[in-house]
Amino acid sequence: MAKPLTDQDKRKQISVRGLAGVENVADLKTNFNRHLHFTLVKDRNVATKRDYYFALANTVRDHLVGRWIRTQQHYYEKDPKRVYYLSLEFYMGRTLQNTMVNLALENACDEATYQLGLDMEELQDIEEDAGLGNGGLGRLAACFLDSMASLGLAAYGYGIRYEFGIFNQKIVNGWQVEEADDWLRYGNPWEKARPEYMRPVHFYGRVEHTADGVKWLDTQVVLALPYDTPVPGYRNNIVNTMRLWSAKAPCDFNLKDFNVGGYIQAVLDRNLAENISRVLYPNDNFFEGKELRLKQEYFVVAATLQDIIRRFKASKFGSTEFVRNDLSTLPDKVAIQLNDTHPALAIPELMRILVDIEKVSWEKAWDIVVRTCAYTNHTVLPEALERWPVDLFQNLLPRHLEIIYEINRRHLERISKLYPGDNDRLRRMSLIEEVDNRKINMAHMCIVGSHAVNGVARIHSEIIKDTVFKDFYEVDPQKFQNKTNGITPRRWLVMCNPGLAEVIAERIGEDYIRDLDQLKKLLDFVDDDAFIRDVAKVKQENKMKFAAHMEEQYKVKINPSSMFDIHVKRIHEYKRQLLNCLHVITLYNSGITEYGCPLCFQAAPGYHTAKMIIKLITSIGDIINNDPVVGDRLKLIFLENYRVTLAEKAIPAADLSEQISTAGTEASGTGNMKFMLNGALTIGTMDGANVEMAEEAGEENLFIFGMRVSDVEALDKKGYDALSYYNHIPELKQAVDQISGGFFSPSQPNLFKDLVNMLMHHDRFKVFADYEDYIKCQEKVSALYKNSKEWTKMVIHNIAGCGKFSSDRTISQYAREIWGMEPSLEKIAAPDDPR
């Protein structure tokens, strides 16, 4: 059996980890000791591991700062078009190792810490994850920032600096318990507060129409304090900026009205203002219409647009000679990308700035807004689409409601001219839903107020044109595009799987890290026995390392020779964790003559069904994992608190990737791409990006099963009858009866009655309809896994087909086809080079 790599072995793997700076090991050690000394002089005499981590982080940051300053100078001098990526979520994970990889410092830092008697991996593990996102949408934003910097685009990520990120998930007696993620409690060495760019954000108040224009008066002001985080490109000396806003109460907040008795309360009430950036909302694919969430959405948009206009007007840094006051050229210099509808208020807010403050005519302002903004749609689930009550807007953002009404009036006027007398179409396309409690449809506003609307996988982009946004597509077909998602190969291969990155580099060179299409060259090695052995060896080493991590962290022993069948998703009925559960029970009931090791790692939003699904998974695991007859041939493990850092350990170890959503429900997926790039095979439906993965790698190299979108539509028309599948498939009936009869919950026999009732009578996602095909497909998986050589050849086909799924390709398409910008692989001069 292959042994895990030692630290010394890893130090030998220098090509993809970076030779640059190895000669500067002595300098790194000096800087490290300087930072450590500064910490100890301030606080105490004895260094902790955390002190060592901060010393290393600050040493690496020193290498960023010069590049960061030079990049911003470069942008001010060249005055390129800038793109602003607005997102309520940036799921960044850890920064230290990613920065070392992108600056080619990892080897030098490893050697320096080794000479100082420290273990760099231990220091990296001290860093907190920046968990400022729920899942795919937030992680996509993080990958995009990496690619925008690596492609030399003048790009800025704008979001909220949540004091508490996605909750820490604990599993207690099989149940999910949420704990606050206090990720900033020890400080964050990667951010820089920029109080000089603090901006006021207004809420509430009243609107007055005067001879001088519209005034928004008597508002409550919250200050937005920016914190900047550097985003380094891959070895091109470019360092872009992610600017996150933190809410601060102004000094006079509620104090002007106080009397002596009310002073304390007035100071305490400052918290109400600062709550805006306190916590990330944990609901994914589910809209929750809370006032605080709407405040967050307006807060980030209002602060960001003030920043964008300020930067646009000052064309060169510190220049007083030339200020750009003609806002008609804004779309030539500014592109704003809305990551889902959460930042949709950018559209009425930019209109307010242009019309009310800059005194631009409505028609001209609207043309500027539409040419500047573009919208990415991430979901077709009706419960996830944002619809805000008009009453809430009237109270919180009265001027914006007026602007939205006027946008809607002009929009419907246009539609009625195109389709005279079609009142039903007007109702369907209105920005205002005239239901009992009138609501503003934010997706409709994004489509009307943007020049480009894109889905995130080809099948998803077709679905939104054919169904949810069909009326809008018929009116403006030129707006609708597809931009299939991607992942950054720096974090999701070079950083998390250096062994595989090295094996690939030995065959095709290192250029694939910036041009993932070059992975196609691996097809020349599909029958190369040495390459097959190397790929299989790396996988086994990753599995052994992950098995050791699981034993250490979760006290669970698993057999590294068994198949690691991994299902990583947020818990939601459409992602069909329940289908996986039924397969595990079926395996268990069959006597398990073959080995297998399904593992489920899932983070969950705090809603009832999700928590019940988690409890079911842990209950099934309790029975199976403690069955002496089964032994170590089958384990079902729920790993708590799934996050970016755990993904970086689990994904390289996976053999099989579960992508089993009902066809037509998953917009794209990016986990599927990460598993594919790291040498896992996919079992999945023809949904989201799975369709394009099958095209790129060859459908014969994926395990595709189940209904297609057309089959789901046909079943909807016919009527889905879960009972007929239950009565006609004995294995399914046995598994369902065990769940409902208390086999997996003997002390509470009725515990899962609601889940079974949902599956039998209210299952929108048709789990039973795909059960039989899924079981047969899993049997094919087990049969192939026994033939290690053929399995690994299929893996190589998959890795070779990953080129399309680089976020570099995605961002290049956004740049050229939406933003009007040209990506570049050119390096700029390093800080110590002559300019």
C-alpha cells in the first residue's frame, strides 16, 4: 500500500509550487522573525502557534502589498474599463496558501518555516475560513475574483464584511445544532480598513417633489466602512481588490434627541444600525423576506455605487486637473455584474443617483443604467426568487419604490405597444405582482434594467428562456446568453491536490495551470501504464491522508481501499440526498458482498426538512456502522461543518461524485467540476453542467442515469404517482418501510413519518421515479471499481475533459461578450523591477 508523502517528499515537488524566491529563504526568515518579535513585544514573551501563523501571514502579505499598490497605480495611469462584481456572498475559505501559490512563494515559505523548526501545514490549519457564503453562489464569486486577477482585468469584488459568516454546524445526537461563526475573533491579517472611503447610506425618511427636483429627506443614516482584501492573480504581479463594507452608526446616531435618562439607551441603539453587517443569512435556494436582509441588500449597493462614481470621476489617482463629470460615458468605463438578484437594487439606486443627484434626464439615465448593468441568474426554483413586499419598500426605501413604479410604467407601456390588448402578458411581465400583498419581482427588474442576462450552464440558460423568463426572451432575445460556470484550477488543483498537479505537469508541462484546455494533451497518455499507475497512486495517497484526518477529527475508521462515494451538497429536496439514502439502505439489505464507503458531507440551512434529512442520514449510519456483520465493508458518515477547507481535503480523496438532482432543477453546480478535475468519476443525471461534462469527457466516461428534462415534463403532464413505484419495486418498498417503521429509529418509530409522507405524496422532485435506474447505475460503478486500471483510464478521460470548466474560460467570456473588456495574460512589472 502506498505511503502518504512526507514533508521532505513534498519539498521536492517544486515545479508547480513555485521556484521563484527560493533564494530568498533567508529574507523570509528575517521578516518572519521581525513580525513575530513585533507581536511578542506588544503582548507577551512566549509565542503561541497562532503567533507563528500571524507572523507567516504578515510575511507573505509583505510580498503582496507592493504588487497591490503597483497594480492600482497601473489602473489609474492606464484608465482601463473596470468591472465591479456585486455579490452578497464571497465564500473565500483560507487565504494564506492560495496567496503563496499565486505568488510562487510556497516552496520558499515551506523551507523557511522548516529551518525555523515549524510545520507549515500546522500553521495553515490555524487560519479561520472566511465563510462569507452559503455554497455554490458565494464560492463561484471567489473563483471569479481569482480568474479576473489572473486574466489582468481591472476588477473589484464588492460585498458585506459579515461579522459572523455561515454558521458552524455541530451534530449532536444526530441532530444539527448551529453555532455562530466568530471568524474575526483573533483578527484578520489579510484585510485593511479604509476609513477614508467611508460612505453614508440612507434608510426610511420621506420623499418631497420640489422645483429643484426630488429630495429624500429625514432619513436615518448608517455609515459603510470599507475593508480591502488583496486578490492576487496567478504569477502575473497583479493584485486586485475585494472591498467588503461594515456597518457603523454615525457619532450622533439618536443622540441629538436624548435626555439624560435616554443617553444610555441611545448609545445601545447604535447596535441596531450596526446589525446590518452582523450576520450572513444562512438560507440557500430559499427566499426569506426579512427587513434586515433588504437592508443588507441596499447597504452594499448604495455604498458600492458611491465608490464606483467617485472612482469614475477621478480618472487618475490624486488628480485635480481632470475630473470626469460627463456620466454619459459611464458604460464605457464601468461594467456592473449582479450576482443573482441580491444586488438588484443597484438598478433603481443608480437611477436615483443619476436623476436626483446628477440631474440627468430619465431617458438618458435609463440608457446609462441598462448599458452598465448585467444580471446572472442562478436558480429556477420558484421559492428562491426574490419578491419583496411593496409595504416594506414604502417604509424602508420610499424613493426607490417611486423609481421602480416609474420603471414599471414605462416597461409595461412598451409591452402594451408590442402586444396590444394582451393583459395577461402585462400581468406576467410586470415588475409588481398584484397579489393580496403586492410584491416587487426582483428578477423581472434585473432583466428589464440590464443589457445582458445569463444562465450558468447551457441547459439552465435554455430553461430560463423556455419557461421562467419566456415572455422576456420573446421581447428581448438579444439580452439572453449562457456563461457556463467554472472553477479556479489554482485552488482546486494546484493548491488542494499538489500530487496530481505534479503528475500532470511531468507529462504536459505547467502551462495548463493558466490554460486548462491543455489538459486535452493527457489523452495521449490514456494507455500509458506508468501514467495510469501515477494517477492511481496519487489518489490512494489522498485517500489515506483523508482517512487519517477522519480518524483524528471524527474518530471514525474507514478502509482507504474502499470506494469513497461522496455526496457534497447543501441539503435540499431537489438535490435528492434521500435518493442516496435509499441506495445505501438497499446496499445494506442486499448483504453487501462488495465493499463500498459512501460518505455524505453536507451543510444545511436551518429549515425543518433539511434537519430531518440530516437526522435520517445519521440514524442510518448508526445502524450500518455498528453492524458487526457489515464490518468495514460499508460505512455511512455525515461529516459536520462542511466548508471550503474541508472540501480541499475531501475532494482530492473522492472516487465517486454524486450529482443526482432531478433533471432541470440544478442551475449548474461547481462541485461536480471540482470532483472531475481531481480524478473522481461522476454518477449523475443530465442536469446543470453534468450535460456539458458528459460532452467534454464523453458520456461513456460518466455514469449517467435517470430522467432527462423532457421525461420530467412528460411525467408532470401525466401525473407523478409515487405509490406505483413503491408497490412495484420490492427493494424500494422494503427501504421505505424500514424508514417509516422505525428500523433506523427504534426509540422513536414515528420519527421519519413526515419525510416518508413527503416522498409518497408531495415529492416535487420525483425520487422514486429515478430509484431503479440509479440502483442499476450504482451496480455498474461497483463492477468497474473492481478493475483498477480501467477505472483509472476513465478518470484520465475525465481530467482531460476538464479544460472547459476553468473559471478563466468563464470570465474570458463574460469579459468579451458582456463587459466589453479584453483579458490579458501579460505580466506587469514587479515592485522591485524598474517601471
